Amino acid sequence: MGRQLLSFFFFFFFFFFFFLCALSSAQRCGCVRARVLLLQWNLVCEDDWKAPLTTSLFFVGVLIGSFISGQLSDRFGRKNILFSTMAVQTGFSFLQIFSTSWEMFTVLFLIVGMGQISNYVVAFILGTEILGKSVRIIFSTLGVCIFFAIGYMLLPLFAYFIRDWRMLLLALTVPGLFCIPLWWIIPESPRWLISQGRYKEAEVIIRKAAKINGVPAPAVLFDTAEMQDSKPQQQQKAILLDLFRTRNIATITIMSLLLWFFTSVGYFGLSLSTPNWHGNAYINCFLSAVIEVPAYVIAWLLLRSLPRRYSLSGTLFLGGGVVLFIQLVPADFNVLSVGLVMLGKFGITAAFSMLYVYNVELYPTLVRNMAVGATSTASRLGSIIAPYFVYLGAYDRFLPYILMGSLTVLIGILTLFLPESHGNPLPENFEQMLKVKWISFYIIPFYNHFHPFISFTLLKSSFKLFI
């Protein structure tokens, strides 16, 4: 029991971070955003385009934060950036309360988006680096998502009982102050300290953890002289074009970008469309959050036992198919329409949570981080345009569901052509990458016929002239 004390201690606090992150992310539920924008600045008629633009600009901030958070945490440390970005999110959310115009509110919202995604990503990295093996897998898959959903569920409850939008934002901002005492509890990542050559600081943290866990620490943890004398191995550098260096990896990259983009459109489109559903907007927002919990559990179970591409394709077919059926439901069957939307959200949420694991397993070590960054960027772009899918409902209430359902089913079909990674070791180089299922039938004959004209070597050499 004592050996697990420290792991579960940090396990709880990192879940607390993700809980706060969800609670303060009012963009996840359309009922909160709609009240703030429509009631305060009356964004209707000729100004109705400003409402989706506000949400899109928030996701622009998320996109920017995704780019800079990893670099900042690699340079200045996980703990410093985690608490700094939490301060940015909490501080600028508080400033939003004093917004005097839509423009001021939107600019502050963009900055909040930068801080929100940054502390989310850094907390995830710090958690995986500091937690023990026994809880690391649960933390990085099932636990994080469920606690995020719990915070999401509390959001419409806050909005229902606090009807003044300024007091609502204040209530969503105050929990961020509860993170301040955690500065003296959560340590810096020992792995990051070691990578920076700060062995003494890392040793202090490791020995403290060993003491709490009741594990005797070795007399010498690091041979400082030996480590200073050792030279790091030369690592091959990769550029973005390496994701397209062969016909196989280029096909996987293009299909992965499309998969992340359209799945993100479906997920955020359905999440932001809750005010357009029949019935009470607060209850709909709450149900939209509740349905994510079983979706994450099912996704976790599927990843443990079934092939990746069949699990992913099946959930996408489920999500997109039922959303397409909404247009066939008679106008009087409102409960059935909401039920189909919830089932569609269930399928797309499960697929979204599986993308992270599947994407990592497809790429070799050299370009794995770059591939995750590229596909994550595609996901952020999908979230930026998702509010405009919802906006189309002003012209035809079924049009957003037709578009999102069709695109989701289409990408589900495309997923079947991706290679199966379940049960296979992670590829270390390009030669070990799994092959796309249809590449031997279509891509190879085309490539061989036009090979002299599309030489990758020539393309890569030309690219280097401009960098």
C-alpha cells in the first residue's frame, strides 16, 4: 500500500487539474457561450456572424497554444509552464468579466484558449513523466477523459443556477485559484531535470518519492562525472517533408490528417450545437457531457482487445450514421431526435479518444512526434470551422447534421484502408512501417509509371534550398 501512495497522490492532483480545465472551458457547452454573447451584445440579424467567429477565435488560441506549449515546457520546465499557463487562463478569464464590448471579450477569449490548452498539454506530459507505471496507463487514457467529462457535466449546472453571465464567468474562474497550493506539492519532472543536467535536483525529488513509497533508494543514483563526460548520440534530424518521403507514409499521413480533421468537426460541431436541440439547453448540454463517460469506457475496452481500424471505423460509422438519420425523424418526435444526436456524440467521442493511441502506433520513432503535431494541427483546424457548421442551422436545421454525418461516415470508410497496428511493435524506422491496405493495388502502379517525374529526392533537395 505504501509503495502506491505517491503515485495515487499525484494521480489525484493531476485529475484535479484536468477537472478545473474542463470546468473553466465554457466553449465546450454552447448554452454558456450563447447567453454571454446574445444577451450582452444582442448578436442577432446582421451581427449573428459574430457568435461563431468568437468560438472559432477561441480555437485559434487553442491552435497557437498547442504550438508553443511543448516548446516552452521543454525549455523552461513542466512545472513552471503548467502554473504560468494556469495563471494566464484564470487571469484573463477574470478580465473577461469586465468586457465592455464584443471585441474585447473575443480577444480575451483567444488568450484564454491559449492558456487552457497549454496547461492541459503540459499537465498531461508532467503526469505521464512523474506517475508510476501502475497508474500511468490509466491516467493517460481512461482517467483524464472521464474527469474532463465530469468537469464538463458541472458546467451547465453552474450556468443553470447562475443566470448573470458576469457572475457565471466569475464562478468558473474562481476554481483556478485552488491550484495555487499545489505549487508546493507537485514537483518538477525528474526526467526533464535529468535532460537538463540538473541531477542534484532530480535526486532530491526521487529520494523523497522513495521515502514516501517506503522504498530504499540506492546510495548513488547518478554518477555525475560519468554523465558529464558522456556525449549524446548523434540523432538524425527530420523535417516535415519526411512525412511524405515514401508513397506509403504519404498515404498514411494524408489519410490521418483527414481523419483528425473531420472527426474534430463532428465532435465539436455536436458539442457546440446543444442550444439548437429540442428541449432545455442546459439539460441537453449536461446530457452531451454525460454521454462522453460511457464513450471513453467503451473506447478503452475496444483498444484493449479489438483491432484499431475496425474499432475506429465502427464508432465513426455509428456516430455518422445516426446523425444522418435525424433528418428522417418527424418533427413531433423531439425526444428521438435528441436521442440520435446523443448516440452520434457517443460514437464520435469514442473515435476521437482512440485517435491518439492509433496515431502514435502508425509512425516510426524519427517522425512520431512530428506526425502527432501535424495531425493535432489538423484537429485544431477542424475545431475552428466547426462553429460554422452549427451556424448553417440558421438556414436549414438539418443541414449541419447532414454534412457532419456524411463526412463522418466517409472518413469511417477511409479508415478501413489504414494499416492495422494492434498487436504489432512500434516501428523504429520507415522500413518497419505497416503498409496501407490498398497501396499494392492502386498506388504502386501509378507511382512506378510516374516515378521519374515525382522523385522525392529532388523534391526534398529543392525544399532545403529555401530553409
